[in-house]
Amino acid sequence: MIAYEFGDIILIGFPHTDLQNISKRPAIVLYDSGDEDVLVARTTAQEYVTEADYKIVNWKACGLIAESYIRLGKQATLEKKYIIKRLGTLDSNEIKNVRIVLQKIFLP
């Protein structure tokens, strides 16, 4: 089974909030405990500017095809079998900034 790291960008079947449909979309790996599941935050090209969102600065270098935002308040634990492929990874500076946003929303 493939192990993923914090900051890996994957293409995955991401469920809609109504759990009726699934869309293929990039997501950021937040945690992989080594079992069949992975905790991810969805990404979107739609601009969001809440305290729980992060604009990816180097989106091209990360393997994304458009300017993207990580919705850190929109997390899901999904089975790895729904991962289609690994697209890339955030660079170390972006990983640091994502951790800061996570701390702000979970440890105010």
C-alpha cells in the first residue's frame, strides 16, 4: 500500500457533502496513518478567502493545472482505493504556511 506524506497533492474521488455524488478533484494529504484511509482537504480553483482557506502560491510547480485554494475547513477521511494518482507536492514553504492555517483554525 502506498504511503502519503503531509502536503502531497492527489487526484481523488471526493464526495459531495450530500454523499450522493463524487467528483474527481485534487486534494491535499493532511495525514496518512499507514492503513487504508487518508485524511485530505479539498482544493478548488474557486477563490475563497476565509481563515480556513489557503491560496497555493506555486500551484504549477505542485502539479496543479490552475490557480488553487486549499479548503482546510473541508476535510474528509477517504479510502486510498479512491486515489487516482499523485499529482505532486507542496513545497516546504507552502507546507509551513498550511500548518499555520491549521493551527489557527484548530488551536485558536
